[in-house]
Amino acid sequence: MQLSDLLHPRRFFALRAKRKAKARAFGMTSWHEQHWLRTYAARDYTGRGAIVDLGCFLGATTIALAEGLALNPKRHGKQIHAYDLFRWSKGFELWAKDKGLAGHFADGESFLPEFLKRIERWRDYVAVHEEDLANAQWNHGPIELLLIDAMKTAEAAAAITRAFFPHLIMRAGYVAHQDFAHAYTPWVHLVAYRLRDYFSVAADVPSSGTTVFWCEKQVPAAAADMNLSFATIDEQEIESAFDYSLDLVPDEKKANIIAAKAMAYRERGDLPRARDILAGMPEGTPSLAGELGQIKKLIGRA
């Protein structure tokens, strides 16, 4: 599959990997995301580097990648490196309510056995890493796909960028930011902006938070080592970072990124500026998962 195909993911949605249309594995990701991953692993992955799944949760993304990898004759025995702390949080309970898992795990309990059960069919394709990514390290060679759903704090985002990005293969490596259009992870936009000279957008996955970047130049270790605390970042860089991100995404994701910008100022301790940003968004403005409305309520209560 050529880069031009990745720019228009709907062109290759015909690949089903033995799944019915719009079927998806159990998890927090959309059918579009799972299908993009399945298609990438089947058609575009060359086997030159590793596939890394950061924040694999209950295995939906891992399974989608494995389904594609099983169809790829170029995989050369490569496995998916699936990372998670595998510790349940009470914050998962609302999502789990309609999934048959509510109350199944205590806060802080390991759900690794559940993950292993769900990926059992694909176990030979997966190397499992039970690790806290705030202390991330990588010692497994070049990386061809880095799938990130684990930049949930500024510290984790900085650790992931520092540990993994320098290993991406120039002109063959991809970074899939699952939280690019997620309002609660504003530091993702600082990472993208500061490394803009090394990446270009390769694909926008519709109806999801995911934007995929192509590694055009090798990322030096020095460039990947950054402080992502908004308390230390000046306003001009925040404005520039979010302007950059807004130019990269389609209209359906812009409201989420504006909400993330407000959260950046909240993290910085500048609530008046956060409220000004949100005041510019009319009531009822649609956003993915209703995040704009959630952030308005959150910042309004602060």
C-alpha cells in the first residue's frame, strides 16, 4: 500500500480480515480505528521494524493488528509489542457498565488475565509487556508502527516520546496518535508541534480520535527529550501548537482540539483564558464523544 492510499483510508475499507462489516473487537476504540490497524498490518507493514501498541487495554487494537499481521507474508515472525500497566481504575466503570465488566475488577486490580484470555487465539503474534509507561524503555530495535493510547499524563507523554520516537524508521515509520482529537490529553499537541519537522500527516481515521503521522526524518534523542508540563510553557508556544494541530484535522475533530486547548490553559493554571477559548464555541457545537460539552462543564465548575 502506498502513502497515497493511507491518506484516504476509506479507499481500502474493503479488507475485512474474516470479519463482518463493522464488527469490532471489545474495547474503547472505534470500528474505523480497528479496521485501519488491521489493514495496515496486512498490507503496508514491511517487517523491517517492530509494531508497538502502547496502552493496549483489553486487546481490541492488539487483536486488530494481529488479524492483519496473520495475512501478511512479510511479517518474518515479528510480533506486536503490547504495553499496558494492566491495572483497573474506577474510572473505567462507567464504560464497563454496558460491557458486562462493571464491578468485575477492584480498583487497582490486574486485568492482565482478561487481556490474555481475549488475545488467546493470537497469542503467538503478541509479546506482552506489563509496564508503567511513565518509566518507559525500549530495547527491541527499529520501530515501524508506534500506536499510542497511553499519553494520559504529561509525564507519560514525555517518557514515551523520549523512549520510543528515536527508534522510528525514517521514511517507513508511523506514529498513530489515538488521542490526537481527545480533549483530555493536550500534551499530545505539544509533541506533534515540537517534532513537526520530522513528521507529516499520513492518515486521518474518521469518527475517531486517531491521526497517523509518517516519520520523514530520524528523530534525534535530543529532540525527543522534552518537558511537557504546561506550567513551564509560554503562551505563544501553546497558541502555535494548537494552531498547527487545527490545520491538520478535518472539521469533525476541530471542536475536540479546541477543548484540548482549553485544557492546556487549565493545566497551566490560567482558567480565564480557558474560559475565553470555550466562550468562542457556540452552544450545541458538535464534538466527538461530546467532549466539548464535558470540558465546558469541567472548566465552568473550576
